[in-house]
Amino acid sequence: MDFKQNINKNKLPKHIAIIMDGNGRWARQRGEERIFGHENGVRAVRETVEAAGELGVSYLTFYAFSTENWCRPQKEIDTLMELLVKAIHNETPELIEKGVRLATIGDVESLPEKCRKELADAIEKTSHNTKLTVTVALSYSSHWEILNAVKDIAQQVKEGKINPEDIDKKMFQSFLQTQGMPDPDLLIRTSGELRISNFLLWQIAYSELYFTPVLWPDFGKKHFYQAILDYQRRERRFGKT
Ligand code: FPP
């Protein structure tokens, strides 16, 4: 079946968020170290970005490193960071060529300096691109994001810049990391886990959720198309009748 052919281009999700999961299990199944799974996960990221660009999806957001991931063994953290630096460095020319803008959400300040520099460089170089925005969530968790928004608003109230009565949904959103981005229409999680794991909790209030047993390093264009087709079969009501 040609999955791509069956996608309705007029009903594309504008923003797709992805919880990439299963790298460790994929590696273990092959008798390898967890990092081998992450290395192969980069290929899946590249393929997904390519598929999204070809279809005309406007926003793609990847959960690459959570606040909680800092508790993993230091060796895995270090290698993951190196992998990230390498991937961004290698992919930036193609991102530029394909009209992809790179962005990050999360506590980027907590990342190693080399990582921050590579990211800042790629973000700068791709800042004028408009076709597709790829956002990488790094040292991110929704609890961290929401708490920070609350602290920032409280500070502004204290300074008399905001009147508490004026705090509404629109204002609150403008204090989130995702300000200016539409909420995800579709959230995909791989590896069969049925959890959200502290990802975009505010933003996915009305997102369609799609879970697949495929482990992230095996995820490819075909799986991405399947998720979009599943999304297009659903009726979205946003709480209305
Ligand atoms: C989840 O698998 C995967 C991660 C926490 C890391 C994902 C990172 C990459 C693929 C690296 C590059 C990313 C970009 C955007 C270039 P897991 O380790 O939790 O797997 P498990 O649940 O099987 O243990």
C-alpha cells in the first residue's frame, strides 16, 4: 500500500510532536550498548524531518532529552550530548538547503558549552528558513516549563507590569517555551509505551495521540505516513459537539 499517496494534503497536521522512545531496547535486542540505539535514532530523526518537509508539515518537535534524563549514567549523557553536537553539525547544511529552521525548547543553559555553541550556530544559520520548523526539546519537561512561566508571571505581577485579572490563556501561552508555535495536532510516541512523560502537557490539551510499538531506530517514513493517515481518519471536535 502506498501510504504517502493516500495522505490528504488538505488535512495535514500543522504541528507533529514526537516522543522518540525505545533506543535502549533496540540496542539491547542486538546485544549492543544503549548508545548504539541513540546513534541509529539519529537516522530516524533525519528520515522523519525529510518526510515532514516533503509533505508540507510546518512544525515538527522532537523530545530528545528530558529534565529527568540527567539521572541517566554520566557516560550515556556525555555520549548523547556528543551525538547531538555531531548530528547538528553534520545536518545543518542540509537544513539550510531544505528550508528548515532549527529551534530548541528547554533549559538549554544547562547543556555542555560545546552543545550550546553548536546549537546557537545552527539556530542562527537557519533562522531565515520558513518551510519547516524543527524544534528539539532538550533538558525539557512540562513541569519545568510551566513552573517557570508561573514564576515569570508572578514576578511581573509583583513589579506591577501585569494585572492578575488580565492573565488568560493567551497571555499564559506567551510565557511558555512554545510561544508563537501552534499546539501539536498530533503527538506520536514510539516503542509501545502509553505515556506522555512530562512532554508539552499544556500544549497537547486537544492533540490526537498516536502510539506505535515500533522502536525509534526502526521508525521511518512509512511509519510517519501511517500515523498521519490514522490522524486523518479521526474527527476532531475540540470539546464541541
Ligand atoms: C529514548 O530511548 C531516546 C532518547 C532519550 C534520546 C533520543 C535522542 C536521539 C535520537 C539523539 C539525536 C536527536 C536529535 C534530535 C538529533 P530510550 O533510551 O529511553 O530507550 P529505552 O526506553 O528502550 O531504554
